[in-house]
Amino acid sequence: MTVNYMWYLVPLLIAVSLVYAGTRQEAMPAVLRHGVKTLVWIVVFMGIIAVILQVLDAFT
């Protein structure tokens, strides 16, 4: 049985976002809002890096 290790990224990103937000905020609604914003920021940043790496790979 083959495991796609990319599925481990989802709970890891959620946990990192919530812990980071929890260090900045105290109220639960604020933690969740900040956690979602951080999660989106991380995913977009990783996507940009992935696109740059794909472009660099295409030219080598």
C-alpha cells in the first residue's frame, strides 16, 4: 500500500498555523481568524516557491 506523504502536510499546516496564531492572540475567534490567514499565507508562499522550482526545472 502506497502512502502519499503530501497528505501529512495538511494537518501539519493546520497545527502550525493555529499554534502561531495562539501565540499572538488570546480569544478563540481571533486565534481562528489569524490561523486561517496564516494558513493561506503559508500555502500561497509554498505555491509560489513550487512554481519557481518548476520553471527552473523546465530550463535545465
